[in-house]
Amino acid sequence: MNSVNRVFFEGVLSLPRPRSGITRVDFRKPNRAPLLLISGGIDHVAPPAIQRALLRRYAAGPSLVEQIEFPGRSHRIVSQDGWEEVADYALDWAVSHARHTRSAVAG
């Protein structure tokens, strides 16, 4: 249990230090893989507005980033009826961009 508490408190205590804390994110990381942000239209935990803000932050970097919103879905998007649509979209997106990334690296 101590390791869980340590991760929790290190995360909480680093929030005021976004440039140096353990939760720091390098939005401009040059070798980041393509990123798909998925949101549910009625998600109140991580609403679409947060996903759009993340999209703007990551878009400042050189790697591909896209966002998709599934209307009528909540934060429990993968456990709701029709979750297969979300999973299929994510899988198709990942496969198509993995091919592009591999060919760009090889060429």
C-alpha cells in the first residue's frame, strides 16, 4: 500500500509544478507516436472541452494528434452499449497511422 500512496502523493504534490513535477507532459516531444483523443459527448469527468484543450496543446508539437467525440456517450464510453463502434474506430485509426509512421521512418 505504501507504493500506491507514494504515487498518489507525488502526483498530487507535483500539480503546482507542471514544468518539473512527475506529471509534467512534454507536448512538443519530437518522437511521440500519433495520438488519438477520444471523448464522449456527455462525459462530465473529462468533457470534450478538455479533450479539445489537449488537442491544442499537443498540436504545438510535430507529431500527429486528432480528436474524436462520440455524441451521447459518457466517461464510461467503453462499457456502454455500442462500445464496439468506439473500439473499431480506435483500432482502424491506430492501424492506419501505424502504417504511415512505419513507412515515414523507413523512407
